Amino acid sequence: MNSATRVVIVGGGPVGLLAAVLLAREPALQITVLEPGAEPGPLDDALGFRVYALSRASERVLSHVGAWPVLVPRAGAYDRMVIWESGHGATGLGSLVFDAEDNAEPNLGHIVDHEGLCFSLWQKAAECDNVCLRFGIGVEALDREARNIRGSDDHDYGFDLLIGADGGASQVRAGFDIPVYEHGYQQRALVGHVATAEPHDYTAWQCFLPSGPVALLPMINGQCGLVWSVDEAEAEALAAMSVDDFNARLTEATESVLGKVALTTERGVFPLKFLHAERYCDTGMVLVGDAAHTVHPLAGQGLNLGILDAAALAEVVGEALAGGQHIGDQRVLRRYERWRKSENLLMAIGLDGLHRLFKLSAPGLPPLRRLGMAALNRAPFARRLLIAKAMGLGGELPNVARAVA
């Protein structure tokens, strides 16, 4: 074991755990995951509070590592997505419909809960002989020259490769003095679960209001996951409302597309910002997921980008080991950076632009916007390209995200 190459992953969320499981396929690696939060617990029937829209590419990666079967009973497939601008109806001029049938796909993706995803990946990581999971342990100090982390348990964790999977406020990124490009959206996202008077019909519904988009994501239990992005002042007001008043406001915001809407969980509120690291790597260190980039949640792509980061990094590391290269060499890690940075930045800028487009209300612009959406809705080829991109099937995919022949 002393001769093994040491990998330390800071962050035991979905992306960090996935990176551990993928890298564990390389017997030359000894992998340690440090996570200050609690170890994922056994699942019950209730879906977790926070949900994600997983793309087809993400499904393939999770299937590859054996985590998908655990998720299947908790994963709600959605076949369609309907997008419209407030005041003009889900079937009015400017509404946009994406349908899995247009791309000969069984569905557009799945809605899964955070707890289910983390537990499924924790299970697979715990089965790996060369993975050590250390939950409840944070980072006290990072010595980049000595390649060592002092944990909150007062133990030292030496590394040949350090992977920062520790989110938008990454300690790893800060420890290597990596600048970021960032700006706040002056918005917050309200999330929770809701019951609807009308069935969701396996459709994701998203309405763009002047203050931001509100989405109802179809879950397997018949309810919907709510993601409502609003300006900060409005978010505070909505979070402070009584449940009845909130339900009435949400029903109005979604234009009763599914009838009356009622909260079935508490409300969570999260700040929104654009963030992109100036570089993804340094000698002996690499960033994945939100530690490298955060995007607006309006298209549900944040986690999917992180999953592809983990898959691409594992592929690059595997090729380096096969070629006798040191996996902490910056020339090796730059391959990963070149691969993923362009893909992630393109998506981040696109989502940022879309957010800004729907916030603009200059005279004449809203009608032009709706006409553009109507034209897109009548252009099958363009619509199919957008569906493929949303499903994670565009660009240069890691091998584990490709279709099985």
C-alpha cells in the first residue's frame, strides 16, 4: 500500500463520491474522501428535499458504476418539457415544447433526490477496497508544497493528487490561489416539494416571469420538485409567507398549469451566482463540479456538468497511468482542463445569456422573444439539437457517458 499513488478528494457529495468510484477502477490508486458532513444514511420511502434533473449522459455514467439500480425506484422519468413566458400561457404564442419522441428517446431524463443519489454512490464507494471514506472530517490546513492536508481529526493526509470537489466556496481552490470570474444574480432559488391538483403528466413545466423562472419537476411519487428563482427581496417575502399565501402565489406564478399547487415540505432558499475558475488545475491538484463552475439553475445542468467532469478526469487519469505518467503532473491535468473547461464555459455563458434575455423588458423585446421561441418550436432540427445538448449528448463525451453498443 505504501507504493500506491495517493489521491485525496475533498468533498463527499455526488461529484466527489462519483470521482472516487470511477478512480477506484485503477488498483494503483489509494483514494481518501474527506467530507465534513454526515455519512449518507439508509433511505426511506420519502424522497429527499432537494432534487436534480439527471441527463441521459449522467444516467449512463451512474449505470457504468452500478449506482443507477439503487436510484431507479426513486427516479421519475420525464418525457416532455414545456417552457413559456408569463402572461401568454403554456400553449400560447412563444411556448416551447421539447418531446423525447422527437429524438427517438424513451425520456428526456430523470428527477432524482439528493439523498438517494448520495447514498447510491456512497454504497459503491464503500465496496471499493482502495477507497477510504472519512465523513465528519473537514480541512483544517492545506500545504500545497508538502502536498499534505491536515484534517479536523488532527491527522495528516498526504496526496499525489488532490481533487477539489468541495463546492462553490472551495477550500481547495482557495488554497491554490486560483482566481474566479463570478457575479451574483441578486436572486435566490426557493426549493421544495409540491402537490398539484392536476397530474404532472411526466412533464417538466417552466414559466419565465419578470423576476425569474419557476419550474415544476415531475417526481416519481406524483408530486413535483419546485425550483423558483426570484429576486432577493421577493425571495425573502415568499419565504416569510404563510403556507396558504405561498401556495396561492405559486399557483398564480405557474398560471395554474397544473391547477392549485400546495407545499408538502418546508421551503429552502439558496443564493444564485455565476462562478468559473480561471484554471481547473495546478501541479498535484484539480477541480471538479461546483468547485470549478456554478451555473444558473434554469436548465438544471449544474450537477450534470459535474458528473461529466468526474468521468472525464477518471479517463484522463487512467490514460496517464497506462502511459507511465505521474497523475499529478500539470501536463496530465491540463488535458482534463482543456477538455472540460471549454464545455463548461460554453454552457455557463449560454445559461447566463438566457437568464439575461428573459430579464430584459425593453420596448418591443418581449414580442420578439416570443416570436423567436415560436419559430424555434416550429424548427424540428434545431429543437432536436437543443434536446441532445440538454440530455448531455453533445460535445466530446467521456467513454462511460457514451451509449453502450
